[in-house]
Amino acid sequence: MPRFYPNVVTLQPGKAALAEQRDAIDILLKSNLPGRWSVKDSFRALDLSRRGFELLLEARWIRNTMPVADVPSDIVWQRESKGAAGLPFDDPDFAMFIGRRGFQVVAGGMLYRAGGVVGLTNVVADARDAPAVWRALALQAARTFPRLALVGYESGDELKAAREAGYEIGDRLRIWVKSKD
């Protein structure tokens, strides 16, 4: 698994799906996975505390389907084509954008196209720039991957900034982590 990606992601709600998800997690628990691993509970339906997991975070799904055409800001955006080792810059479904004010990097975010949507992650912005950064990243996503909804999940100040930038706020989710005993 790539670093920081969950080992399990729940994809369906409902009692039958929950039973199947718990069974899959139990199999992984018995497989002696090395180190710390995680489960993204996409529907906030699992309680994994009795299986030795700790709740890492609770968040809300976000979605943007109508980016603002003009984002007033002095931040200049650029798509990166090289950078940190391990990032898939050669993958046509991946894009990383950085925003500069002058020569200083002040914002950024990553996009990944899969399953008919574009996922937005790793958004970085100062609080005063945050709504403009979220709007600009929605516009970059629409230009890079046209006609696809932009989705992700956030909590706290980042969720507030996404809401202020016009993102729809959806259901809750949880991320659970398990450390090797």
C-alpha cells in the first residue's frame, strides 16, 4: 500500500455490507500486516474500537461540481511535473498543483482521477487564503479533468474553508488506525 493510504475502504452501506466488511477486516487482523494500518469507513457505520483500532479522525465528504470561472487572488498556480519521490507524476490521472505568491509557495493540492470523479487531497493554504485556494483548486480540477465532479473529505477549518468556497458538504466518515501489537 502507498504510504498514508488506507488498507481497507468501505464502499457500500447496509447490514449485509457491514458484515462482509467486518469479516474482511478480521482476515487482515489475522494476517499480521506489518506496522500501522488503517480503515476508511466511508459511511461512519463501523465501530472498530473492540478490534483494537483507534479513531484517527472523523470528517465530512465534500463535493464541487460547479467551479467558479474566475478566482480573484494574487496566487499564481502551476502544475508540478516532478517532485518528491514516490509521487506518480507520470500517471495521467494524477496532478499536483502549487500556488505561489511571488517566489514563495503558499498553497497546494493534489488531484487523482478514478471511478468517474476527481479526488482532491493534501490541500495546503494559510487561513486567510483558504477559500480562494479551494475555489482555485476546483477550477484547476475542471481544467485538468473536464466534466468530472471533484470530491474529497475534510474536517475542522479545512471543512469550513471548503464550505465557504462553495463545496457541498455530505455525510460523515471515519478513519480508523491499528498499530502492530
